[in-house]
Amino acid sequence: MPNNTTKKHTNQNNMAKVTIEFDTNEEREDMESAINGWKWKMLVWDLDQHLRSELKYNSGNLTNEAYTALEKLREKLHELKSESGLSLD
């Protein structure tokens, strides 16, 4: 009877090791997205921090409309992040 168990391969630091294969040039965009995911996370984190900073430290230079727009934008960013099951931590 075949053994259908899956073995988790780990490196010396007890971290999981993942191998992703892309076979064709058509999958190049998918490959780049997988490789650059951390860059997108940092970009969104930087945007969130910029919005936070503007709201906290530059509010005196913003019109009420601009402040409200930045506030709504930051709320929407957090809403979309949560709905996608993502974290910036």
C-alpha cells in the first residue's frame, strides 16, 4: 500500500523551504509577482506610513477636505488588506 504522507523539508534554521516552478515564458509575470511579493508589501506599508504621518503631523496644513480624503484612503487601504487576509506586520 503506498504511503500518501507528505514530508515537510526544513533547512537548518527550522524554516520551511518552498520551491515554485514556472515552466514557460508566458508564466514570467506570475514568477515575477511571486518573487517580488515582499516589494509590494513594503510599498503598501510605506504608503500606509506616509498617510499616517500626513494625518498625524501635517494636519494643520491640510484642508478639511484633504484631511478627510487621506483618512478615507487609509481606511480603505486597511479594509482591502483585511478583506484579502493580508498583514503589514
